[in-house]
Amino acid sequence: MSYFKDDAGNCYFLSAEDIANGGLSLLPADCVAITDEEAHAIQNPPPTPQQILAAQSAKLRGLVQLASAQKAALANRIDDIEFSIADGSSTPADETELPDRKAQSTAWYRFSSALGRVSAQAGWPVTVTWPVQPSDGMDLSVSATSPDTV
């Protein structure tokens, strides 16, 4: 297997069989043989600055959406538990859960705040130090269904 490159930077590949059958004559006259590594670099160029910006922006948007969803879900759960405590209908499990949910909420608010500073980093978007995502939170995969559909 052999790779070739012309003066315009186009890359060509010929198998040993292609070469044996006269395939070299089909290549442009200005082609020279190149290594597999050179061919790989031509065929897989590094991302452009625009591609890097798009990828990092998409990652940031996704993390911001996740943080927003976690903050909302935790706020709702905390409100529900505090209401049940206030009206006397809470369970011991509710009262045990409350401080954990408040700590999780604080962690997600800190994460969200740190995400707001990501694009202001000196290396953005090429060199980014991402904040550490909290490991705990609400299970966002649970969806509510109408009792009629169950």
C-alpha cells in the first residue's frame, strides 16, 4: 500500500496490486510518494479554530442545561420536603433527605457559577479548564406520566 501527494496537497492511495497493474501512470505527474503518517495528517487535519469554538460552545451549552435542570429539580424537591415538614406530613426519610438535597443544590449552584466563567478563561476555546461536575443530584431520567397512561 502506497500513498502519494501532488503539489496541491491532494492525497492518493494505490495498493500493491494497483501499482503492479500500472496504476502509477494514472497519478498526476507532480505526485511524490509519502509515508503513511504524512497521508494520515493530510486526510485528518487538525480542527479549525471555528470547529474548536463550536465544539467547546456545544459542550458548555450542554453542561449549562444540565446544571439548570439539576438546580430546578433540587429546588422543587427541597420545596416539597420543606412543605411536608411544615404541615406535619413528613417522614423521617424526608427529614434525612433534606440536608443532602440542600448540599447537592449548593454544589450545582457552584458548578453553574463556575460554568459562567469558562468562556472568560484566557485560553478559551482552545485550552479550557472545566469545573468538576457534581457527582450527586436528582435523577433526571425519571419522567412523570398521567395516571391514565400507566
